Amino acid sequence: MKKFATLFGMALLAGTALYSASAQAADELTITSWGGSYSESQRKAFYEPYMAAGNKITEAEYNGEIAKIRAMVEANAVTWDVIDVDTQTVLAGCAEGTFETIDWAKLGLDRSKFIGGDVTDCAVPNILYSTVAAYDTTKTQAPAGLFEALFDTAKFPGKRALQKSPFVNLEWALMADGVAPADVYTVLGTDEGVARAFKKLDTIKKDVIWWESGAQGPQLLADGQVVFATSWNGRFHTAIKNDKKPFQIIWDYQAPDWDWWTIPKGTPKIEEAYRFIAFASDPQRMADQTKYIAYGPANKDSSPLVDPTILPDLPSAPDNLKTVFYPDPQFWGDKGDELRERFNAWLAQ
């Protein structure tokens, strides 16, 4: 747990590819990511420059579940060549052999230059993001903190928008119920702790609209269907910056994580996949992505290249880290399938 927090903390101080895309024209890749403003940022920073060199990219979108990737690999019918995944997915997929082991020498990249580069052998870190909550300042008064916003339905009546996943929701539920952040995974690792988390979620279950796509939280908030919504910080930042929405992000107990480039085992386009990942990992291109979404680049050499006016909007800004809670991706890699099954059963009750 401490290792992951230390690695993310390095982003406070930190913020090339040897392959040339122009030398390798006509690559055809299917790249799968999360859609919405995040995919748009990847399109602007990576896909369009890559295609300008004569390559072809087909974009696909998914909700982050490993099951579809696993099924492709097991059936030897892989149609996704590069996939953007979160940490719990890459750890689980690496352990079970779903993803290729990354050959950093083949990429032509210095692994030590990447925040989180030593966390897994099966992926290249690309961004640091955070799960946060937000509210519309024209409709809702500022809450004292995250847990009041999500769980005090007497003071703040109305619906909440939460991700349709146990990830982060169970941790927040336990902390809202009085568990110290340092003890969350000890408690959540027991049957009694899991039951306690769901009991706390029971108190707001009827007041929750569950979202599956990152764009849904901000949209539900904009439509006035909820008083508070969770999503990834970049989605809210895009709504504030581009759509001029009067949203305020609640950084209290933000939950940071990485996203990673992975290569599913069995893709017939592994060489092209390597070439794209190397291209997209260039420090300047990673810094360019922050122009389109407020996520921190994982390449340490990108930090000096980021516009200083953007830095306060990143999860790694000091003012945003006062009560930061670091999810334990290894816990979720080990327990994720079990807890998702339990979560889905709870939803159906």
C-alpha cells in the first residue's frame, strides 16, 4: 500500500520513444479506451499525430471490465491490439496471463522515467487520474466534506450518481462509517468488513443513480438529476473548462490511480502495438494530453513541459492532496472478481 502512495506522491515533483511512426506507415491498430472526453484527449494528443504519419487507428470503447479481454485471449480471437486499463485490471490480467509482458528495451523507453513503471511487468503507465465527487454551485451549497455529500441525505436530499462498481465505493463507505483510512483494507479483507461497507451503502441505496460510463456522472449533474456525482476528475474539469458548467470538484478523500497501455496476449499486431505505445509515451505528447484533460502524465520528463496554469487542476496539486486516499490496486487485483460478484448481487436485492 505504502509503495503505491509513494509512487503517486512522486507526481508532485514529476508531472522517448525510439520508434518513428513516420518510418512505419500504414500501421492498422484497434485501440480500446474509456470513451468520452478521455478518449478525446487521447485522440488529440496521440491518435491524430500518429495517423498524420500515415498510420490507421480504429477506436473502440469499453467500460473497463476484464471479462471481455479475457474471453478474447482464451478464444484466441483477439481484435483489440492496445487497451487502456486501470491498475486493478492490469494486475489481475498480468497474473493470469491475459496481457503481454512488456519488453522495455524493445520500446526504447527508460522504465525508471515512468511513475509506477515498476508496479507491473505487463503495462506502460500513461496517466494519473483520480475518482472524485462534484456538485453544481448554483443548486447546492458546499458540503463540509465528501462523506457529508454522499451520505447525509437529510442535509442534502436528492439523488447521488455513483459508479456501478464496488471499487472506491466500498472504501468510502467504510471511512464514512468511521474506519480510519489506514485500516480500510484490513477491515475490507474480512467478511464482516464487507458486510459493514454494504450496510453503509444501504443507507443511500434508494438515492443512488448508478453510472457505467465516465461521462454519465457529469451529465447527470448537469441535467439536475443528482445533487452530487462522482466521476474521474478530468471529466469534471472538461465540463467546467469547455462546457462552462458551474461545478465544484470535491477533492476531499480523492482516490488516485493510474491508467496503463497494455497489449492483450495473442494480438497479431504486436509490433505495431509496441510502436504506438512508444510514440504515445514521448514526454511532449504526454504533456500535450493535459491540454485536453486534467490528468497527470506518468512520464517524469513531461512535467516541465506542462502548462503551469494547468498544474493546480491535476490530482497531484498539493492543495488537492490534503486528505488523499490511495486505493490499493493489489487488493483489488486479488479480490476484485469476488467483490464485483458480491456488489452485483447486492444491487439486485
